[in-house]
Amino acid sequence: MKVVAVLTADLDETPLGTRSRLCDEIDGVPVLLRTIDRISQAKRIAEIHILCPTDQHARCASLLADLPVKLHAARITSTPWKALVRAARKWSLDGWRGGLGGTTSFDEFLDASLLAQVLQNVTADYCLCVSPSAAVFDPVLADRMIEHQDRVEAEEEITMTFTQAPPGLAGVLLHRDAVQELAEKSIPIGWVFGYQPDVPRKDQIFLPGCCEIPVELRYSAGRLLADTSRGVATVEDFLRAGEEVVGEANVGRWLTKRANGTVQPLPREVEIELTTEDSYPDAMLRPRGSRVPSRGPITVEMVHGIAAELSAYDDSLMVLGGFGEPLLHPQFPAILAAIREGQRRESPIFGLAVRTHASVMTDAHIDAMIDHRVDILNIVLDAWTPGLYGQLMSPNDPSAASLEHVRRNMDRVTERCQQRGSAVPLMVPEITKAKQNAQELDVFFDGWNRKLGTVAISGASHYAKQFPDHSVMNMAPSPRASCSRLRSRCVVLANGDVVLCDQDFCGSSAIGSLTENSLAQVWLSKKFQQVRNAHNCGDFSEHDMCANCNEWHRP
């Protein structure tokens, strides 16, 4: 059983669209060379093949001079699927799976058509596909994956082996026939893992191709890939940890400890409320209309300032949502332009999403979202049938926009994207699971999966006992733990107030205001840190919202 490792190395740009750091040095060694060195320590890998864009062949050859690798040049083109993966993975970077549409971390670096080209000229049974940014790749785990494949294949036919490890520790092992099949059918690897309503099958994690790892590692999260600002910081911390990260279980413990104890200078994700004006002020499942104090509209200058601060990192995320309809902001296109003006900065805003009911969406809105590269268009529907939609969205106004109207608007997004050759925005219909719509959950999920390939389910919230509880059941695990969102995310209301999270729709417990301080000053303020410290100590009464919250377990 001969196994070769294959890496696709682009020295200019990563598959996520961030600046490539393959030539950047960590402790004096370029990232790509670190990755190759780690792979070369695996005893079961016979050869390492590097695939690079044709116009980068000379640069790659110079970087890889005297290394025992084989360099191949190929014409690497962008495809609609790659653009969709780029958008779909932005909110799931720390996990091996969980991207919209069933995308995985493997989709970021695995192009079956390119692998097939390499394997045409290579004698090998299996190909281990690895990210070139995997500077702390685990060679022991790689050998164990190969041994697993060898052992299981003797008992039953499998053509793929993978692990549930966080991104960067392992690759995915594919038989050459599996690579060829994926290439011929133009099937991305994520399709194999994703849910397909018309092709019922077991989840891959329950099949023999899943190589077991310790629970400490399986349930940890963190991006050990040197392809984003925060990813590089994690890799550098990992290398400094030394003996502390020897062994898979210890790696998992270290990642969990780091995630629970690290607060970056800025949040990774910021949700911005543009206005509290709403097209469905009486919506039943979330606080809107008169239940929310009138705020805003937020100024274009304030949004521009938030984007400017977040551009310090190249993996920052922004969501335009809050407790109103963002499309009702009178300067919505200008807001998007202010955010994307940062494209001229070294680190533009990485991910941009708009959360809307889509009832007031016009062609001007759609074109603005395409022009300014909105990644995700999250459309809150909450129902599959028109009758239930009306009951949940506009129970007191039968003249409000219907589900049929919203569906026509969604179809218009698809048409405009096709006309303009744009893969984004990626539409994500959402249903809030509640007592009133539980009977439509399955048909909603399967129906939108068939139509768009993406769908989201969220749980109904009582917003820290400030709103009627419509949930089917309390999904919070026991015992209670620290809320991870306090270390990664915050909400800016339309008046500039910063609140801990999206449970504080009244803004009654604001941590600070962007009319007086910068986002970084509020994020690292004593008041914010007091809440984090209280959570770390198991004291959830420090803040009224936290004391009554059931949503602390959300990632």
C-alpha cells in the first residue's frame, strides 16, 4: 500500500481568499517548509508532491530547493464551487465540519480534478491530501490513519479515511479510484459528508472510514492552520507550548484551555443593528416593533469605523442584523460600501452577512449585495407554508408581505446572481424551532436543502426571561459552563451601544458606547472583563442577562 501526500500551494492567496503566508517565517522557517517537514516525519508516506500554479513554478522551485519533494505546475482556475466554499466556511473556521451546505475544512484545500492530474503520473494506491498551511501537522496521527485504512480495508471496502480533528492536524486519505470518481462527477468532498435528503445514508463519522481520536481532541476546536491572522497566532502558541501538546489528548486539552482563556484584542464577529424599523413588527418568535426601544438608524461613519478596527485581523466577521430590518436603513448600499471600502486595506473584512426577512428586498438591495460581496444572505422565514408564515410573521396585519412574495424575492436573488455571474450572496433560509412550527421543521429543512443546498435551524429564545418562551424544550446542557461568545462576539445596537450579546434586545445593560469609545476599548473594558471573569469562576449572576440566559452554550 503506497501512500503519497499532495499539497496545492498558492504563494499569493489561500483558498479562503486571505493573503498566503506560505513564505512567511515562523521562528525562522517558512510555513510551507514547516508543513513539509512535519509530513516527512510520517513513516507511512512514501513521497510528497507539491502542486502549484503555473506562473508560480519558479518561485516555488526556489523555496523548495534541495527538499525531497516533487513539484508539479498546473493551471489552477477558480470555480463556482470554490467561491461557494469560500463563503460557506467563513463562520466555521475552527471546526473540521459545520460549514454551510455541509462544507468541511477538507473542501478548502482538496480539488479532486487537480489531485487526479497528479495521480496520473504517480504510482500510488492512496493520496493523503493536506493543507499547505498545516505547519503543525501531526505525522503520528497520519501514520495511524494509514494503518487504520490498511487494517479496515482488509475486512471491508473503504476508499476514504479521515479524523474528526480540528483543522490543521490531519488531512484526508483517499484511494486513487475515489479521487478519480470525485473528479469525473465534479463532486466536492463535502458532498460525501453532507446531508442529502434524497440520498439517505449514515453520517460518515459512524462508518469505518472514520479513524477514532481521543474525545479531548474530538470535542476541541481551533484552527491550527497558518492561513489567517488568528490561525497564525494559534500555531505560534502551539509551537511555544512544547511538551504540553505532545499526544492527541493533550493537544485537545490545550486547544480547549486556550479557547476558554484567550480574549483577542478585538472580537472575531460583530453583529450590527442598522435600525429598529421593521417590516414585521408583530413577529411572534422574536422581539421586534414596539417591544424594542426605537434606535438608529446607525450612521455610515460608525459602521465604517467598526470595519476599520476589525480590519486589523484578516478573518473578522460582520453580521448586519440586530432587532430590526437592515434593508430598511435609508443608506443600506452606502453601509455596504463603507464596510467593503476596507478592501483597499491590507486586511479587508473577511466575512459579511445580512440577516433579513427579505420582504422589502428590491433589485437595488440585491445589486448592492452583489457589488459589495455580501457572503451570506440569511433569510428568516420560520415557516414552510403560507398560512403558518402569516400567523408567525404578521398575526395582526393580514396585508403584510406574504411568504409567496418573499419566495419571489429569493428567486430574484438567484436570477440576479446568475445574470451577473456571482456565486454570492449564498442564501441561507432559517427556521426558528418553536412550539408553533415544530410540525414543519422536517419539510422546511429538506425542502430548502433540495432547492438551495443550505438551511439553518435556530432555537427559540426567551431572551433571558424578557420574552415569551416558545421553545419546544430547553436545549442547554448541564452543568452550566462559561459562555464562549463573551470571548469572540458582541453586538452593536443602532444607537452605538455595545451589549454583551443578542439577548439584550432592550439595550438595558450596555457595556459601553461607540459614540464615546472605540470598539477595542469597549471589548477590553473592565466591565466586559468582569463578566468574563465571573463566568470563568462559575458565577453567572454578575450580569442580569447571564443569570437568566439559556443560550450560553451556543458556539
